[in-house]
Amino acid sequence: MKNVIIDDLEYEVIKNYRDALNVEDLTGKITDYFDNFDYILGDYAYGKVRLKGFNEKSNKNFKPINDYSKIDDYIKNNCAYDCRYFIIKRVVEKK
């Protein structure tokens, strides 16, 4: 997949269902709240993007409610049927 730059940070596009990813919609919306998450899911409801963070189990901030392995269940149970959505992962430079 390709990478995108949002607010000077690089993200890998994991999934872009129905061409949902719009960088302009995300500018200024990915706040420092999302810094501790491995992935960000964005879905569109009523023309607005909603964001939710997810982690892999290896992340020290892991909580079962944000388990990345359950992201498909989250989409099925919490997003509108067949809605546009995307999943991005923050690219962290290795030191």
C-alpha cells in the first residue's frame, strides 16, 4: 500500500475501502490522543469522518477494547452497513 502525510506525520495505508481516505478531511483531526495507538480507523457517517484507535497486543498501551485483531468486528457492529472506511498505521522511524 501507499503512504500518506497528515499534519507532517507519515502513515501507511493498510486499507482504503471504497476510496474513503481523504487527507484533507483528516488535517487537524488526528490529535496527540492517537499517539499511543498503532492503527487509526476512520469511517464516514452522515458525511463526517469518525476516528478510532487500535493497538496490537504487543503495544504497552494495549486494552482489549482497542484490540486490532477485532477491528473487523468493530466495523461490522459499530459502523454503518457498507460504509466507506480506511485503516492507517503510523510510520515510526527506527532510532
